Amino acid sequence: MTDVQREFLNIARLQACGYAPPEPLRFAVSPKDVTAFARFQGMGLIAADFYLKKAPELEKRGMIILEESAAVAEGQKSGLRQFNDAELYKTLMFDADLGTAKKIFNELKIDFIPLKGAVMRGLYPEKWMRQSTDIDVLVRGREIGRAADALREKGGFALLKEGRHHFVMSGPTGWILELHHSLSGEDTPAGAYLKRVWEFAEPASGHEHALPDEFFHIYHLSHMAGHFGGGGCGVRPFLDLFIINRVMKAPSEAALSAVSLEKFSRMADALAEKWFGDAGVSGADEMTLRVEEILLGGGLFGSKENEVLLKRSVSKSRAAYLKDRLILPAADIKSKYPAAARHGFLVPFYQMGRWFSALSPSKSGRVRSEVKITEQLTDERISHARRLLSGLGIEDYVK
């Protein structure tokens, strides 16, 4: 762990976790570097607010020591304020677009469930501390068309594309709203459990429903495991988990075992405590340190190198990996392209379309980069990755 990463984790502990250090925490790294890392993790606002507002207050109270190298230079303050104000404005617009969707669904008696960040932000000390990339809302499968039409006609939303589990829409203030008709992760060991979402959902207000603690917890863990298997999920889901563990009832071992997440859950809880708990960020076993390296090095959406490594580790050979990347099963084509699901004869055409797309100037560079990564992977690295996934028990979450 670098000094930049360590100081950012300490900022998150102070800002979002109510941490009161037994002795002053020392900050010596450039705010520019720490804020850049925070933005890489989709958490830039926590760092910007710290340097602009919280740090001077904590220094006066003797909770931190801010060395000269960690002070915001006069020339940097304007840019940091602009970023801070723009991100705060975006959080207000998040509430506006989500509020519009809720109002429409309640008026038309469409049952819905806010998901992920739309719920998590209400669990943080301040909503703005939990930044999001989009708004996620689930409706019943049979209502997806009516719900999307209502958002367009009554709310000023625009349909951008129809995805595997959701419709992607743009809200009146510019926020992306993902209108889900099923939960991602249904093709993992948690799939059968996640398909029962409406059995578990509880009425909240009007036609809004909420996920009970255990279901929310398992859905969060399964989402983390899926993203980790895809190259990494960054720091933010672990801060979410740290907060979830303090405000929600933990799932039972039996429930976690049923979805093959008991090992991953233990690691995730331990790492969340390591990063954000009172004990600080020192000490961990070898597996946890390897996970930490992947998460801190890959950012919020992971890295291509980690994605290729982890996916290659669950393939029998390099040739098998490249074949799986080149030729998608018909079921995956239908899942990825809704038109192919409606008209099966389109499957081979979509398959060929993917090949032509891969050869296009805009994508051929990425294809060559991925092939090069597979060439550079040693048997030792692949073996280490395979052992890591086995130790976490999430081989079947790597897709």
C-alpha cells in the first residue's frame, strides 16, 4: 500500500466512519495526488471536502497533523472548489431524477425497488459522501415496458439502449437511470436466490419497496464478487460494506453458503475492517493483501490486466480463453442482445457483428492489447490467481 492510498483510506475513515484516532493522524502527501486517487476510486468528493473543510477543523481539535506538503496550495484551491461544487450539484440532481421516477411510479401504481447507491447514500453520515455513477431502480418484469414509457412520456427521460438486465435511460437533469427488470448476477451461484427478489421485498412507502437486510447484504456481496471476478471493484463497495455491517443484520452462514459467498464474505468483512475500522490499516494475511493489491491498483471498475488474468485462470488454456472470448454461446448472445432473444435466427448475425466490430479501428487496438496480455501471463501468475479465486470461493462468479 502506498502513502497516497493509506492517507486516502484514513480520510474515508474520518469522513464516513466516525473514526476518532487515539493519537493524531499525520498527513504528508500532496492533496493533488490523494484527490486524484480518490477520483480514480469514484470517491473524489470525500477527499475534496476533507481538504477544503474538514482538515482545518480536525487539526484545530488535535485529531490530525497536516504537514506543509499536505496543505492545499493556493493555486489548487480554485480547481478543488470547482470540482467539489460540481459534484455536490450532481448529488442534488441525483435526488431530483430519482424523485421524478418515484413520483411517476407511485402515480401509476408501479411497484419498484431502489437499488445500490440509491439506498446506500441514505446510510452514510451525509448523502453526498456516497457518490454514484448512475441511478438503479428495479421494477417487475411484466411492468418494464410500461415503466419505461411512463418515464419518457411523463418525466422527460430518454431511452438510450436496452441492456441485458435493464433499460438504460437519461434523466431530465442528465443522470443515467438503469431501469432493471431483473438483478444482475442471475447467472451466478446467487442467481436462484436473486430471482426471488419480489418474494423478499417489503413495502416501504406507496408502491416503493425495500430489500430486507439479509437480501440487501447478499445482493451487495454477490455484486462485489461479480465485479471482482471481472477485474476488480475498487474501494467504494468495501466502504459500503463497512457501513452495512453497522446498520443491518448480518446474513446467516447458511444463507451465505447457499450462494457460495461465505469465504468471500469473510475476506470482505476483514478487509473492510482493516481499511476503515478502529484498528487501522495494518496487518492482514497473504490472500487479503493480494485482494488489496488488485482493488487499490484497479480503481472503481478494475483493470483490463486483472480482468484477463482472473478470467484466464478459470479457463483450461490460453486457446480456450481466446475461443470463449471470440465465440459467445447462443444463450449469452440472446442475453446480451434483446433482439436476438426475441428472434433466434439473429444469433449468428450478432455473432458475426461482434467479430467485425472487433476488427474496427476503434476496437482493434483493445483486442490486440488483450491478446498481448494473455501472451505475457506466466503459468505462475495464472496459478496464483486460480488459488486466490479458490480461496475466496468465487470461481463461479467469474464470467
